[in-house]
Amino acid sequence: MQTTVTALRFEPWRFIPNNPRLPALIYEGAFGPDAADLATLMEKRFSENGWPPQWRDGIYDFDHYHSQGHEVLGIAAGHAKLMLGGDTGREVKVTAGNVVVLPAGTGHRQLSQSNDFLVVGAYPPGQTGDIVREEPTSAMIQKISILSFPPRDPVVGVDGPMLRLWADASVP
């Protein structure tokens, strides 16, 4: 199966800072959608690559972002339509086998979903998925701008596209 990775950049929108230096990434076809237990397979891969899984659930239907952690969302079942970056961002469709990597500060919400929609969520060690729905303070924006990212792409590992795209983005 061929994986296609799309990098998306977003400007700040209302209370969502988005990320000034790192793009959100959509991995289409990262996993075969027909795997017997796709959620467990995703959890294993994320963990092997230094992104310990934290939860299985859906995606909130309200705009929010995380100020204390980068997030990987593995679409383990079903499909959904998401809004990334706030209302001026981008609407994306995700299906089982896709993965979304959101740098800290990136706004996201679920617009619609199938009844069987299931997501595996993970964060790098020492980072958390705090739920922020308010204007960031200057201290939050500073923390988001310098938050480190792990040495391995959550899907591919040491040679993954996240490492290249985020390293390129962090060069002034």
C-alpha cells in the first residue's frame, strides 16, 4: 500500500494559535484498512516509534488545541470529516488506515463521523494532550514554539517524513 503524506500550514484563527513553524501532516494509507485489529497495530507501531498510545475514542466536535504536546491520531475504524486549523483552515476526510500528526497549537474538531469511527491517540513522552479552548497566553505561544519533537516519526520511524518536514520547518 502506498502512503501519501500531505503537509498543511495554518495561520492563527480566533483563539487558535496553530503552529508558527511546524505543519500538520496527513498520512493517507499509512496502514492497511482491513487489518484484523487495526487499533492494536497502530498502538504497537506508535509505541515502537516513541509515541506511547494514550487513548482510544473519537475526536471532539468543538475547536480545541493542545499547548503541551504534539499529537498523533490513528484512524482505526470508520471515517470522518475533520476541520483542521479553525474555520479558515482546511476540511479533511479521514478513513481507516490514515494517520494525522498535529503539532502543538494546531486547532482541530470533528465535523461528522461514521458510527464505527475509532481513533488511537498518542503523544511523545513527557507531553500531554491538554484541551485548550481559549486565547493562548504569550507564555503558551512561547512554549508551543519551542516544544521539542521526538526523534522518530510515529508511523515510519527514524526515516519518516515528519522528521524531514518538521526539521525543514524549524530552520529559520
